[in-house]
Amino acid sequence: MGNGTSRLYSALTKTLNSSAASQYLESPDPEHLEPIDPKELLEECRAVLHTRPPRFQRDFVDLRTDGPSSHPLIRVMQWNILAQALGEGKDNFAQCPLEALKWEERKCLILEEILAYQPDILCLQEVDHYFDTFQPLLSRLGYQGTFFPKPWSPCLDVEHNNGPDGCALFFLQNRFKLLHSANIRLTAMRLKTNQVAIAQTLECTESGRQLCIAVTHLKARTGWEQLRSAQGCDLLRNLQNITQGAKIPLIVCGDFNAEPTEEVYKHFASSSLNLSSAYKLLSADGQSEPPYTTWKIRTSGECRHTLDYIWYSKHALSVRSALDLLTEEQIGPNRLPSFHYPSDHLSLVCDFSFNEDPDALL
């Protein structure tokens, strides 16, 4: 390796030596970190992963129904990346070798996915290596990040954990200016729950238009449908206020842990915020969600569900393209995660543009 690549390798492999508590309570100052060329970092990730199979090819599907937009495209990525502590200690992936979950390589697979698509806005769930991996590296790529951990993260029950998992939101500082940020602890029946959201109002530097972006991760597992419904209603109430009654265009990314048949999905689909689910546009009729966004085999059995969504203000924004999902053949018989793919959830990526007439929001 040359000197430049060696510095990148050092940045990629270094972890903070402080305790888990200080790792998630204190962030390095990004002004003291040297910028990284994303192409060089991508090459470095691939060098670390040279013994693994190459990443699968996924193509963007053109969803434009009219001509090119005069507004620059905004690429948004939604992804539950799988908390390291949960992957190794609690999730019981029956067909995934422990070797495939090694953090030193798995983090490179996660970074490779992010770098391959270069989102302008990145929404992540199950982040338990924010301060020692994602914040230092992504800040050097030009992102500004925010992290909000769960109050009682299950990661803390795992020996040798790296602190709590939570939601993280990143945006490119050369494309957006932060106007307002809110960390939201979701409630249900007026009681605070263990699930959280981040909502930020951004101003696009090219157009001056405003955009609210939110990320969340709702309660998991069967039997908690009513709690998820209540959490979703609480998030919608908060977003109603933040967007000034839907005057500010909105994108909501998240692992809702809910199929489209659940009440929480129906609340978002019928909200006064005029939201639509972007990935429905990949279906033949434009009305059906993908057959799956997560597919795994646990000791309790095989789980194939649609749980992850990108919601958007359908009158203010247009979906110009969306990243197609991995096929069943690509995923393979042992499902996810694997040596090929670092998470049990697929990343969702969409290109958005503002509609030409800002007054056509409602």
C-alpha cells in the first residue's frame, strides 16, 4: 500500500480504546479529521474483503413519468444495518456462520454498500458502532451525523457490547444546511417507549427548498401490533408539527417491523401528511409493496417479511428511480446475513426531486 492508502487502512481498522460508555457519549471532533476520498475508501474496503464473494449487482429502476426535473436529485438510503451485538449475540441466525459476522469485515461490507450508492441522505437503524466507526468515517466523507440510542437497548445485554443501538441520520453538508433537529422518544398511550426517531429539517443549498427527513425503528415482534400503531401515530403527530401541517415536504425512512396489513402502515398511508410509500412504484400496478425487505433463518424458523419503507410527500416530491431488491437466487438458500451481505435487511435507495410547483403540495 502507498502512504495514502495506508492512512485510509489505519482509519478503517482503528477503533477507540475507551470504554463502551465513553464511545457512545462522546464524539470525535470532525474538524480534526482528514477528509477521505470515497473512491479510495471503497477500494480499501474491497481490499479487506478480498477473500469474500463480490457484492451483488443491483440496478436502479427508472420511475420517471415525465421529463427531467430542473431540481437536483436527492438520493436517500434507508437501511437497518443489523447491530453487531445482536447479530453475534441474540438474533440466532441459524444458517449464517459466525465468521461472516466478524465486525472487522462486516463493517467493510456495510461501508461498501453505502459507498457504492453514495446517498445524499442516509437513514440507519440498529447502529451500535456510531462513534467508533460510522461517525468518524462518514464525517470525513462530508456527512453530518446525528445518533439517538434506544433508552434500553438489547445490545447492552450482550457481553462485550459496544454500547446501545439506535437510529442514525446523516446528510451531505455540501448539499444541505441543518435548520432544525428533533430527537423523539416515541410514546404509546402517553407512556414513553423504548423506540426512537430523529427528524431534521434541511435546506437544499442548490434550490433553497426545505425538506424534513425522519428516521425511526418501531417495536419488533408479533403481538406488539397495537404498540407499533400507537408509536406510529405519535410519530405522525410530531411530524405534523415539525412540517407545519405538511407545508414542508417530508421523507420518512424506517424499519417499521410491520407488514402492509398492519394498522401502523395504514395510518401512514392515510395520514393528512399526504404520504406514499416509494417502493410500491416498483410493482406492476404501482400499488403493492415488495414481497420482502428482510429474509432470514432463525432457530425458530424462516422469516420473510416486508418491514422497511421510505414514505414521501407525494404532492411535493417525485420518485425518479429506486434500487431494485436482491432476488431470491442472489440471496441464496441460507438467506441473510451472509458472506455476501452484511445485514438481514436489504437497503432501500430512492432518487427524489422536488415537484416543479411548490404550491401543489396539498
